[in-house]
Amino acid sequence: MRIYDQDYQLVATHERAAKPGERLTHPDHLPPNKLPGLLQTRESCTEQARCVGEATLALVERLLEDPLLERLPTAGRLVRLADKYSSARLEAACARALRFDDASYTTVKRILHQGLENADLPATPIACSSEAFAFARPVEEIFGTRVGGLTWN
């Protein structure tokens, strides 16, 4: 396929798609900000995460191991946060997100946006006391004679 401008000058030549829905994009015709997403692979994303740090690598690997959803674009956006912020801040934000077991792009971005990557972590939760279950019904009352409790009638 040949593309001409208004003055009938040849602007670009593209191969024709072989089947409906197929896209053949020439990298030179894309805006520079769209190019990294098109050329990204799992290996390149993992390597970029490895260059940032261990926590970032662990978070990217968790994103990419999802068997149901293709999370490569999300992992790529996560790694590219190092361009807007810094690699050190991204690594600290990923470590914080992993500490709270929330491996998502939006969480890491929110941590960076709010500057929480180096904030103190809250104390670990205290073990629940019996007061926490004050309004729970005992098993014997629910299941009656099946577990050795009283009958309801």
C-alpha cells in the first residue's frame, strides 16, 4: 500500500494486511511516546525492572505471572515510572507495595504521587483479643446437637 500527500508525493509504503483486524504498524510512523509500548517484550520489561532493583523485579514478575490477563502493558508502565520519578523512589515504592501485599500499578503510582515510599510503616497488628469476637455466636448455638451443644427446641 502506498500513501501519498495532497501534492501526490509518496509519503510512505506499507505492506497490506493479510486478514481482517491485522495491524501492520511501521515504528517510524508512531509518535515517540508510543514507541516503547509497541516494542516491549516480557524479557525487556523484566530486564528494565532488574536494573531498577529487586523489589521492582519481584513486583513485575508477579504482574507477568498472571495466567488469565496479559499484564505486559501494565508492567511496562510500572517500569517507566522510573523516568518520571527516580529508580530509587520506584524501588522504595515497590518494596512498600509488596510489604502490604498489593502488587498493582495504581498502588505504586499512588505511593509515588503522594511521596509515601519512605514513610514509616505502621506497626504490625496486635493479635485479636476475645473482645473482638464479643458479638459472635458460639458454634454450639449455631449447630446445636451436631457438635455437642443444646437442642434449639
